[in-house]
Amino acid sequence: MKKFFIVLLLSISFVKTYADEGMWLPMLLGQQAYNDMVKKGLKLKPEQLYNLNKASIKDAIVIFGGGCTGEIVSDQGLIFTNHHCGYNAIVDASSVENNYLQNGFWAKDKSKEISSSLSIKFLNRIDDVTEKIMSALGDLQGADRAKKYNQVMGDIVKEVVGNDEFKDAVVASMFKGNQYFLFVYDVYKDIRLVGNPPESIGKFGGDTDNWEWPRHTGDFSVFRVYTTKEGKPSKYSVDNIPMKPKYFLPVSIKGFKDGDYSMIYGYPGGTNRYETSYGIKLATDINNPTLVKLRDMRLKYMFAEMKKNPATKLQLASNYASVANYWKFFDGETKQLLKYDVYGAKQNAETNFLSWAKGKPAYENIFNDYATNYSAWTPYAKHRQYINEGIVSTPLIAYAASWLALETLLKKTDIKAEEITKAIEAATKARKTFLTNDNKKSDQNILAAAISMFYSDIDKDQQPKGFYEELFKNYSDIEQNTYKLFTADVFANTMAFDDNKWKAFTDKPSIEALTKDPAFAIAKAFISNYTNNILPKYTAFVNKNNDLGRMYMKGLFEMNPNKMNSTYPDANFTMRVSYGNVKSYLPKDAVKYDFYCTLSGVASKYVKDDYEFDLPAKFLDLYKAKDFGPYVDKKIGDIVVTFITTNDITGGNSGSPVMDANGNLIGLAFDGNYEALSHKMAFDKDLNRTICVDVRYVLWCIDKLGGAKHIVDELKLVQ
Ligand code: ARG
């Protein structure tokens, strides 16, 4: 029960002792953290870690796509990231005839690399904009503060980015709005797929093994960034050349042992280590279980179709993978939060804070205010999850919801004809995308289930007025399932699927035609009910929570003075460095988990033709022949496929480089362990592990399994 209380204090007062916790801003590392890194084994100078004027490790680290990390590993712009980060691009490059997802792909030479819709971002510079923002915000609170913040932030970003499509900038709030930094990025848009292992390697173990150690997944893929001949960022062009990077990571195939130094750079997406007991309770009681229940349902109907044929599998694979990933995460998070009584630990921390805050008017009522805020919002929390994870996660309704903007436009009296034409053109384009991506059968089942579950789970007085009465009036055949009948009619009659109806509507767009559409009617009923009655309560809740969080954090710093610069801010998808060690652990009584898994371990999990545990014939041949090449771990006499470290990372770090004491690449981080799935809200110093694919397995897959030795030859190997 005391665990988090201790962690909370330590992260503020005694960071040195439990240094594996911490996602540090590399430019603000501080002497204390650096000294600790050295103590743990680091052999590099501070300027090799981060330097504005000279090339340093930070220049090899990129934001990969929308939410992952990648690293530059050759002087020709080669990028390593995870298989699950490249997944969408691999699916896009695949067809049933050329199924690169299933069979793997290696470009024979640069001309065979496949362009993608991905972009990557390099960190260009960081400015402290705290004063600028704080002075603009002054004492504003709640909605006024949020509005002003968005305006000031927007101005700052606009000033830096202007109209440059190859620049991006983000203002990131640190310590819950007690500090603000501006991050400026260079955006490169010509990113090509160089190669990937077959899915049976890249996603070996599937969702059964996801978020678990021991683990045998070869979770990597390889891309390349191209620039103009002048080395400038660019969109795809045949004339582009491979990037000549400022810095790239050497790759070590020397191996390592339990206890060796490990360092991870990357872009952790979000943590909330100072979440209150109220937030924990809302997560474990309502938010997480509701999300899990709705995702269970969606996954069930998607999977039923995916296993029927390869085309549907390709169509749904990417979406399925991301829904499944956080379905398991939130289920595990709930279990671990409860198991470790994080709620109780947070309550202890709050009691401790309150005894300090006594007699300080700014702080002494803070938890009463939290209590009031949470009890006002809690009755509506489930409704919000049902909209996001149920109704609007139904593909048809998500698409039909985009017509709400059309409706608003058509309602305007002073609208120009060409504006409507433009909006209709956009809707037609979106419809085309929708129709390519939609799998009707699963979509229809999901809609029927979502509407049915909403009815039984959400309070009657929160439901859209008249919607269910009308539905029950029209679909009450005792022999049949009401919701199935209803959705069958929706799918048969909506213009979303009917070219003639769509043409009639777009030839003469009218509110009447929209209103008559049954898919639009569902979108409108649920979304306007939500927007009018629930969303304002949610916004008020979030704004108040932000005010309280800022105060709580400020109070914690007052309680422990001068510590703002010696602790780390919560993850917020800005560049961080985390340091620790390769390390085995004790997951439960009498059980020890070793720090590595092997090729033999992969082979021992093999199940022929299984959805998750199949293996390519060539893998089995190479394994039988013990054809390990220079990638073998001599001490172990096998290929080490994966390993674990004590580093503090989270989602967004996927694809991050794991480096040794000299900054050489030894692996790619791709997951966290089940025992520490409460890590977003409470770091567990004993159980937290980062799961990494060993770079020697990556190279074995490229060279031996993939026959693409030329890629390995591009790297700077340390042996
Ligand atoms: N859990 C991993 C992460 O969030 C993603 C693993 C993807 N694999 C899978 N079987 N869904 O980084």
C-alpha cells in the first residue's frame, strides 16, 4: 500500500536512489542525473548525449509516423523501427498477390524500396516559453484559461512554422502546466519501406503474448528517409536521394550480460504519475472496464471476418492491431492498479500533502475540490466511453458523422454555391476511402451490438430522446433480433453504400435527404445528444481538473523546494532519455524471469498454421541447421532474440533505440511487461521492465532469413 507514496516522494526528493524511474528531457538532464548515468555505467560525455551545435545521439532519433520512435542507423538515412510501427505502411504496400505483410519483403536495391504515406520528424530546437505563456495566462482559470492558452500557443506555433510544410512545432506543458517548452521539428515526407520480416516473425505471439515477458517477437521493420539533392526535406520524388544524416547509431553485435548499462531515447506518449486517487478510481471502476467491454465486442466481430479470407485480413489488420493493443493494455492496467492498491497509495500521498497544506489557503481544500469535480462527472463517464469506443467507433457511423458538418453548411443561408460544391467533393472523396476500408459484415454487427449495449448500459435519462422508442416501434418482430433487423435496414438503405442514392444527393444536396438517411439519423441522434448534454460537463470537468492538477503539482514543489529541475516531467510525446540496466526479475513467488529469450525459445513455441504462433519454413530450416552466422551469442550458443531492461518507457517509445554504455545500438524497445501495466500512473521499481528485440536477431532476420545482407553491410558494426 505504501509503494506509490514512496515512489512519489522519491521522484521528487531522492531521484538518485531509484534512477531507473524517469523519462528525462535530454537537454535538461542536469548534473545529478548525468552523474547517476555514469555510476550505472555510461561511458559518454554529456555533449555526446545532447548538443545543439555538434552532432550527438539526439540527431539520430526521430518521431516515426504518428506515434512511434525510429532511429537512423546508416550514413544513407536507413531507419530502424518496430514492425508494429511500420505495420500500416507494410499493409498499404501489400496486396493478396504480393502479400508482404504475410511473406515479408526486402528491397533488392534502393530502386525497389516502396514509397509510403509516412513522415518522420527530427528535433530541431527547444525554447523555454514558460514566461511568455504564464504572463499571458495570468490568473485565468478553467475555460478562460484553456481558451487563452490555445490562442497563445497557436500564435507561438504559427510564428515558427508559418507556411512551411516541412516544419512543425508543438508547445508542450510540463508538470501539469507549471512549465512550457516549444519543440521545433523538421519534417521529412519521403519515407520508403526497405524491408520487413514476415508477420509470423514481426508479430510472433500476436495478442496472446502482447504486453508479456517472456517474449519471442521479431518486432522490427526497416525504412529509409530521402531528401532533395540539396539535402532538404521533401515529399516523394524520383529525383530524391537517401538522406545524409547529421548522426547515425553504430550497431553492436558484441552482446551484453545481466546488469549492463542500457539507455533508451525516444518519444514516450503520456504518463500521469501524479494522478490522484480520484482519477485511479474512475479508471478502475468505469473508464477502463467500459473501454475493454466495447473493444471485446468490436474485436470479436472483426476477427470473425478476418480469419475468413486474406483480403479481409489485410483490410482490417491494422485497425484490429491497434484496437487489440490497448484493449489488452487497459484490461491489464486495471488489474495491476487494483493488485498493487495504487488507489490506497495515492490516498496516503494525498493525506501527507494535506498535513503539509494545513493552514495554506491555496492548497488545503484541494482534495475536497477534486472530490466535488469527480462526483459531478462520474455519472456521465460511461456515456463518453460508449460514444468514443462504441457508437462512433462503428465505421459507418464514424463516416456518417462527417455529414454533420455538411448539415451545418446546408443550414446556412448566406452560403456560396462553390463552398457547398467543395464540401460535397470532399464528402465524396471520404466516401471512397470509407468504402475501400469498410468491411460491411463486421461493421453491421458492431453497430447492432453497440446500439444494443448502449441501451442496456446507459441511464435512460441520458439516452437520445425518442431514438429507442422509434426503434422498438418499428422493429418488434418477436421472432427476430430487434437490433439486427434495424441495422440490416440501415445498411440496406443508407446512401453511404448506394451509388445511385449518393449521386442523387450530391446532384441536389439538401437537409431533407440527409435527415432521411438512416445512418445519418443514428449519428445525429447520438452525437448531438452527447454534444449538447454530456460534452459540456466533460469540458468543465477537464478544465477544473487541469486547474487542480497545476495547483497540486505546484504545492508538491513547494513542499519539496528546488526540486523542479531534479525530477522529470510526465511523458507528453517529447524527446526523453531513460537509463537503466539489462535485468532479470522476479514476477511472482518462486519464479525468476531471465533477461533474454532465444531462437530455440521461438522454435519451441511454434504451432503449425496457428494464427499467432506459426513460423516460416525457412526459419525452421535455418534453426535446425543452427545457421546463426556472426549474430550468435557465443556464451549462450544461440541467437538472443529479445531481452529486458529496467528503463522507464511507455507507448510512443515503440521503435526506440536501446543503447549500450558507448551509445551503440543493442536493440529496439517494443513493449512493456504485464506485471507493470500500471506504469502510466505508478512506476514499480521492482517489476517494471522494457521489452526489447535484440539487434542481433534483427540482423539475423535481415541477412539469414531475408537474404538481404546488403542492408547489414550498410551499418557500422561494432564487434
Ligand atoms: N504492446 C506494444 C506497444 O504498445 C505493441 C505490440 C504490437 N503487437 C501486438 N501483438 N498487438 O508498444
